[in-house]
Amino acid sequence: MKTLQDRTLTTYSGKPIPPPVFGLPKEIDSVCPDCSTVIKALLYAEAGKVWIRKSCPEHGEFKDIFFGDEALYLRCESLWFGDGRGVSNPAVRGSAACPMGCGLCEMHASPSGLPILDLTNRCDLNCPMCFANAGSRGPVYEPTLDQVTRMLEGLKAQKPVPADRVQFSGGEPTLRPDFLDIVRKAVELDFFYIQVNTNGLRMADFSFAQAAKEAGVETLYMQFDGMSDDVYRKTRGRPLLDAKLAAIENCRKLGMCVILAPTVIRGVNDHEVGAIARFAARNYDVVRGVTYQPVAFIGRYSHSYRLQRRYTLSDLAFDLESQAGMIQPMRDWLPVGVSVAFSRLAEAMSGKSRFNISLHPHCSQGCYLYVCEDGSTLPYSAFVDLDSLLRDIARLARTLKPSGFGPLSKVKVLYTLQKHFNREKAPKGLTFEGLLQTMEGWQEKKFRRAFAGKEGRKRSYRHFYLSGMHFMDGYNFSLERLRRCVIHYPSPDGRLYPFCAYNGIPGHRRSVEERFHA
């Protein structure tokens, strides 16, 4: 086992950040799935998979698959470029018991990458895997416009970097009569990026989609479980494919982007992940990417049921290879947190704190793909030596000084980037300069994704991404991962809850919805 971080690193509040421990076997802090008590768990390799085993004094032993492929698990851990330092103005100060003392607290190591603001827990569907339990009866949680405004203002007040990206979610957020007013409020507060987590039913109505676009919605994060209604009958209870295709077509006409968000359940729709990827490639002008979400088991489930249905990010990577032939997992499948290397370089060049997504390597993984002129796809790592590039960028970030950053330093940075670009293997027509242009909108709003075209508005960049985000449940819970979460829920009382604390264990969501119900 090894650690890959300076042990003296602290949060902005001065609390030490224990470095993640990598390798197998290892002991981690977890929770009991029944009572949420913090207990120790063992991660270990067996038959090529990574398993988690733990025992609660009251509720007994639990065992589950933690990651489906040992080799890919270890590769992802090797691509770790360090922690963030949380926020300098946390809502919870003093001692906080993780995971029930969330706030964010002074111990949290990551800032808010994409906050999720729940506008309602009402929904027009009744999906069995819903985190929010939105289809069931109970108190209606629907913060007022004033409360939503204060939550947005709280995100923008986050320091040292404002949390100016937001996803409006629910339930189904578009059901609120004042949904468009809320979007306009986010625009008024100068949010960098506005995304809506939706089932797409209202967006299938062109007039509503147009109103959402005009209000300021940039991207739909849309449930998309497969390419047949047989799948939707199982996952959502009714046929939905036509409505989802109509919503995508409306976005194409209006110049909005779509991120497809399939919930993947082994034995239900895991056979569809390749078809979804191919659909995204054919529609790259409107589909920005796919974020597959392996199902989380919230509540009590038998050991045999979990082993039958459990699906991990390595399963996804190898299914994308076998079903679509788009990637080579051991080369192309990278932790999303590797982007920290670029953030650190941007900080070194500017002398200012920048947006970063310093999440744990096993939270989210994926790859970018280029769509060639003949419609075929090529992962960026097929023509860019990403492993070496990332390590060189991390080294530059450590050595560059903002006070001395000038033309020679810029040449050094560009040379370091360019030497890893293989022109012979690159897609026809893609130059190194063109590759740099595809990255322009990441940190600077003035370089947000360009659109052009007579029939609707089409993206000017021929790429999309495939990724997976594996949210935790009580069976595979890891506090090491939780403390690095970048997806945070604001609540009306000013607190921020990491996603897997809010949804993955009982307590936080139920408490917020009961205290602030309509």
C-alpha cells in the first residue's frame, strides 16, 4: 500500500487531509448499511475483482463487489494528482462527525464542482431506482423562490472559487410553475453553466424547450436508459423513447446540449451501453456526452440480489469495448479527477485559485472521443500519450512561478503539450492547435462552446465523452471517497451535503425534506 500525497496538506481551514491509501489489500472507513454507524472495512482482491467486507457488531457481516476488475482499479489509482483544499468559508466549523456532520465541514477536501439544487421532490414518473424517492407519497419538498435565490447566492459566495455551475434537479424540476423564473435568476446571478436534470417529458414540447433555452438553460442532463421501450418499461414503468428522442431533436434545433444519463442495472439494461454510446456518436452535434450511472442500492437488499445486479465502472468500460469497440479500457479509461493536473497548471500560470474537480479516482472515470469525418470514433488517448502528458503537466505546475510567467514559459508549456500529440495517429484534419481549441471553454466563460449552422445550431467541435459516475450506497460506502466529493446539495439552511452522504445513507435527505417541506 502507498500514499501519493504530501502528508502536510491541509484544508483552507487548517485541518489535515489524510492522503488516500492506494493498493490492495487495505482498510478503509465505511458504514453499516443498516444503522449507518462508521465501521472499518477491508478492500481486497479475489478472482480478479475488488471486494469489500465489513462487520457491524449489531447487524453482522456484509460483503459486496467494490470494483469489477483489479487491474483497472490499480491503474486508476496510479493516475492521482492530489487533493483540493475544500472551501475557506465552510458552513460547519469545529468538530464534525463524518458522514453525519456535513455542512460542508472544515475537513472536506474538495470544493463544489457541480452543485445540485433540488427544486421539488414531485415527479411525473415513479422510477424504482430514484434517489429522491420522488414518486412516493410524503411531504412535498419545494423550496420557495426566495429560498432558491439564497441557495444560489450561497453557492456564488463559496471561496476561494465561486461555485458558479449548477444543476437544477428534483424530482422533476420542470414541473415547478416558476421553473423558468429560477433559471432566469441563475442567469442574473451570472452562473457560468446551467444544467437541468430531467426525464425529458416536458422538453419534448418544443414551445417549453424554447422557453427554457431563452431563459438560460444550456444543457439537459437527461435520463436515457436504452434504445428500446422494453428497457424503459422495466426502469421507468412506461415507454419513453419517443419523448426522449423528441427532446433531443428540440435541443438540436434550439442549440442546447444534451448529456445522456443512463441508470445501468446488470441483467436489465447493461446490454444497451454500447448502443447508447453509438447513438451519442451519431448525434455528437447535440449530445455532449454520456454519463452512465451504475445503480446504487439504497435500502435493504439481500446479498444474492446485490451480486446479481451490481454493476461497476470497470464493467462499464469493458462492456463499451465489447459492445461498441470504441475504447481500450487499460489505455483510454481514466479517472475524471486527472483534470486536477490542468487546474494546477492554470493556477501556476495565473497565480489564482481555479475551478477544479479533485474527486477520488474511483468516483468517476471515462474518456473523450473524436468523431472522424467517416463517422468512426477515436479516443483522444489513441493519438495523445495522456499518461505522460498528465505527469508532465503536474511537473510544470509544481515548477512554474506566476511572477516569472512570460513568453518563454508559455512556449515551454505549449512544447510540453505538443510533444505528446502524435500527428500520424491523429484523425484527419485535427491539428494540435485544433485540439487546444476544444479545451478553451473549460475555465473561461468567454470561450464557451461555439455554435454555428443554418439548420439549428451545431457544435463546432467533433467530440463527445463517455463516462461513468458510481454513486455509493451503504454496502460499498467509503469515507475516503466521500471527503473528496465534488457534487454537493445546498439546503435552505445554508448547508452543503456531498452527494453520497445526502443520498447514499439514510438521514440527510429525509431530514432536509421534513424540515423544509411545503
